[in-house]
Amino acid sequence: MSLSSYSATSYSPANLQHQKAPKPRTGLKRLAGQRLPWGNTQEVVPETFMTPSPADLRLLEERRLQRDKQLASGTYKPAPMEHIDFHDRCDHEHYRHAPWANRTHFWIYLASFSKGGFYIFLLAGAIVALQDGFGMDGRFITNFWKTFEYFILFTLLPCAIGWGLASLVVHKFPRLWAKPGKGPKWELNRRTGMITVFKYPRGDVQEQRAPFHEFDAYINTTPDRQGLPMNVLSLEHRYSDISIYFGDILPPDSNTQQPCALWDFIQNYMDTSHPLPDAPLFEEHRHNDPTTVEHDKATGRPPRYWRDMDDEAFKEALNTMRARVGVINTFTRPNIMAQYVDYPL
């Protein structure tokens, strides 16, 4: 076992000190964003992060064991994309988000929308054709087929071609569609307590970095296409323009519970006085984090808590977590950071 070591800049509420006043936010940001309080977090995990399932964890573990055996015997053959670095990380030291290239998104969206469109137009075509078959003069079969043929030629056939082509590329030719992006978009580093945002002007890499405790979380509310308010979490640096918009990992929601749960999740992840959030994706890394090792030893948490869970128990765990998130008390908490930062009124 190789334990990670925290740096002197790692985040812990006990180490907070007085900070200067933040720069004023623009009028539009003030109207659309509500600052969330620091501290008094709950043990919640947004639904997006309650993955992989125990069955998938066991499968991944089995594949790693098989890989190790084959490496030891000299019979291992690398998978087609194993050598590609997709720049993302999710472990006991850093959570790094890295979107895939536009080409990858194109094929995934083509497969998804073509498949969805095929079934939608199939149902719509059948309903319209049935109405025409019964409502028009003449034979039912002739009228039905005449209408349904229109749907086949102009909607179902294009959707089927797009679905088939995209599925063929995704499943049989991974090198054509699976391509990493330019690099990571942002990183939360538990070991150092730093947040880094990456930018790529003209092909160069620029890194903007600041301590986690210098950021504030905001619920940003904007209307969707129907004019309904949608909420998404962002982290914004008090003293510069560094910010992270979390809409690409937790989609905008009509409610605020999931974004609030994400804020608690991030604080618990970055806080080195707190164990890693007890989510499936961190289980294989818990034995590498000092605080988590002490916590699990003191509480008697099984090392294979998630991996040995059966499907029914996992469904129950998901429902329990949804219930916790549903009653999260973020907006009624005191803001511990207000003791150290003179926020404008």
C-alpha cells in the first residue's frame, strides 16, 4: 500500500485564515447566481457519481486481475485504445475532467439521436397511418401503406442509416471515433488543495490555478428553451476570472438539490480532514488516502463495501441517497467562510 501525502496547501476548514474581500460580481451574475454557504456538509453523492454499479466494479476488477496474469505470463495483448491518454482522472489525489474530441461527440450523438428518432417516427408514423387507413375512402391497407411509406422514405430510412452507420463505427472501428480532446478542462486536486483550469489558445496550454478555499459556489439559474428555470453549479474565484461550470458533468436541473449535493460532494472530496466521499468510483482508491484509511479502520468499513453489494442492495442504496439529496439543507446553513471573508452586502 502506497499512501498519498498531503501538501502544505491542502484544504481543511481548521486551517482557514482571514482573506481579503472578493471583487464585485457583475449585475447579470448577481441576478442569475445565488452563492452557497461553505461547511456543515452532509454525506451526499449526486446521482451522476453513484457509478459504476457493483457488477461493473467486479467486472473491472476481474479484467485487471486477468491483465496482471497475462502480463506476468507474457501473453497480454493491449486493447485497441489502451495506449491513448484521455486526460481524465478520478482518484484519491485529483478529479480531472477532460471532454473528448468533437469527432467523438458527433458519432455518439448521431447514434443516440438516430436511434431515438427512429422509434419516435415509427410510433408517430404508425398512428398517422392508422388514422389515414380508417379515415380515408378506399381500402384500409392501401391508405395505411401510402401514408406509412412517406414516413419510411423521409424519416425512418434516414434515421436507420444514421443509427446503423454510427453503431458500426462505434462498435467496430473505435479508432475512427474515440479521440481525446486537447487536454483536461479543469482539475480538483485533493492532495494539494488547488483548483486548476486549463485553456488552449492557438494550440498552447495555459493553466490558471488558485487554492480551493478562494472559490465560492453558486447556483446559476437560466431559462431553458421553454422558459423554465434550470439550475447548475459553478465555482468562481473571488479574486480573478477563474471559474468552473459543472453543467457538462451534472446537467442543469429544474430543482436545486442535485447542484447543492454536488457542492457538498466537492467540499468533502477536497477536505483532507474528511474521508473520501463514499461513492463507488472512489472505492479502489480509499486505501491510498491517509484520512480515509483512518476513518475506515475506525468505523470498520469493509474494503469491498460496494464491490460485494448485490443488485437489490445497490438499488436500495441509490434510493436512500436520492432521499438524502432530496432533503438537503444547504440554504439554511450558516456560512463558515463568512468568518474569514468580508462579503459585500
